Amino acid sequence: MNRAAIILGVICIVLTASLLGAIVHYGAVIKDKDDLIASLQSRNSMLQTWLRGNITYYELQMDKLNQELDALNQTHQKLYVNYTVLLNAGVVFDGLKISDLKVKGDLNRESVMGNITNMSNGTMSKVYVILFTFNINGSLDNYQVRTIENLAINETKSFEFPHVLEKNQAFRIFAIGSYGSSDIENNKIAELLAKVEELNVNIEWLEARIRELEETSHEVYILTDQAYYYSVRADLQRANRSILVAMYSMVYDPYHDPPHWANDLIEELINAKRRGVNVRVIIEYRTYSGFLDNNLRTCSYLFSNGVSVTLDDKPDTDHLKLVIIDDEIIYVGSHDWNEPSLFSDHEISVKIVSEKLAQTLKEYIETNFR
């Protein structure tokens, strides 16, 4: 009986010890899982904060661009209205055009000068430019004539009536030739006519500026620290045409258990290649102090998986951190593709969505890395 009791006691002790060991083990596992959940929640909170900040930034930039574009369009419309008024004011009429009309003061008298152009289909042997001046009550005060000889097709000649006006005196200019005439009603029209060329220049500038805004408008997102990893990985997964990566440091670690942030991005390049995406990678090898052996291992790994990869071992150092996806999405900044840069270091990069800027950067790469 005593022997059986002893055996039973030993068995109880062993079972109790095993149970306590299991409790300790699973307690440690639960703690690890709790820590992982807390870490993921923290990362999720950071990502949500980043998304809210960048969406607000983008909306503000678009509002600013739209306001500028609206202002330019309104100014553009006003200029066209003024220009239309001038064209309908008798400035150009039946083959003759009076332009660049100016009134210049000299002491108590003013001079009138301008240009006359033959817009007809034949040479005018004589063109008469007539200036009528009027009294305050509207009655005719005086008139003068200038004669221009042999005005050829599309030819422009100048005329001048010196010291013919009193200050702010109303006048009217009439031009007549073999094939037409032109008439300007009064000095107010003359002042507006003097601004026609300036209006034309402003209209052309505004049109060019509007086209520039429409062509160069693009989305910009600021990516700090780990936000870069989440954003670039998502875009790599969505790539359907092309990926170009030029990277100073790209470290693939085959001995590191997942998760490994740099390994994840490198694997996405291989996955994209398998989907039929055109993937090209340029990795720096030489630095001022030696060689980046980790980059060499990455180059070998990508090459063995069918990715087009160039190991840049020229004497100069290429410190690029550039990703271009589908000829439109650009990542550029301070992030390298290694674990410290992606996970623990403080880094800043930007994501830009712009076909025009992407083309400019691709041309730079083609020029320097043929």
C-alpha cells in the first residue's frame, strides 16, 4: 500500500510540474501575441493618421489649383470681351486697319499718331488719313489730312498729326483708300486701341498658363518613416505595366524570418515579374569607402528569379532612392530598401502621381544608366 501511494505521489508531482510548465509556456506565447497585436494596432494608428493628413493636404492643393484656374479663366474671359468690343468699334473696316493709335501730350497740346495697314487684295496708290476734331458741344472744330502713297498688300505705314488737340479734346480719325476705309470714333476708342496688342499678349500668356496648370497638375503625398513601406508595397502589388527601381542600398536577407520589410518589397518585384510586368532594377555597388556586398547578394537573387537587374559598379556613386510604377507613380526621397531605413530609422519620401514628371525622371535614368 505504501509503495502504491509513493508511486501515485510521484505521478502527481510529475503531472503538476508538466502542467505548470505548460502554463508558463502558453503564458509567454499569449504575451508575445499581445505584444504583436499592440504593435499592429500602433502601426494601423500611424497609417490612419498619415492617410488623414495626406488626404487633407491633397484636397487643399487641389482647391488652390482650382481657384487659380478659375481666376485665370475669368481674366481670360474679360480680356476677350474687351477685345471683341474693340474689334466691333470700327477699328478694322473694308480693307484698311488703323492700329497702335496713341495720343501724346506736349505742353498744352496733344499729338495723334498711329499706323495704317492695307488689308485688301490690291495695292492702294493713295490712302487718305483724316483727323476731325470737335468742340465741347459736339460741333466740328477742324480737320486735317495726311496722304500715304503706294500702300502695298499687308504693308503698314505710320502717320502723325502733331499738336492738333487741346487737352482731352474729342476727335475722330477716318482713313480711305482705293480699296476700302477705316474709321475710329473718338479718343476713348483710340485709348482702347492702343491696348489691343497688350491684350493679345496677355491672352496668349493666360492660355499658356492654363495649359501648363492642366498638364502639370499632379498628386503629392508625404511619406514619413514606415508609411513609405505600406504605400510602395501596395502600389507594387497593383502594378500592371512597368516598374523601375534605382536604389543605393537594397538588402535581401535569406536568413531572416518573416516579417522582413526589405525582403517583402524585393519579393513584390519578383511577383510583379511573374505577372508579366516589365521590371527593371539598378543597384549601386561601389561607395566611397568600398563595396556594398549586401547589394551584390540582392542582385544575384533578383537575377536568379528572372528580374532585369543592373549592378552599377562605376567609379561614381549613385545615391538614388527612386521607384517609378506604370510610368506614372513616383517614389523619391531618403528611404533605402533595407531593414533599418524601412522599419526603424526616421526617413522622409514623397509619392507623386504625374506622367509628365515620371517621363522626365525616366529620361534621366536612360541617359545615365544605358
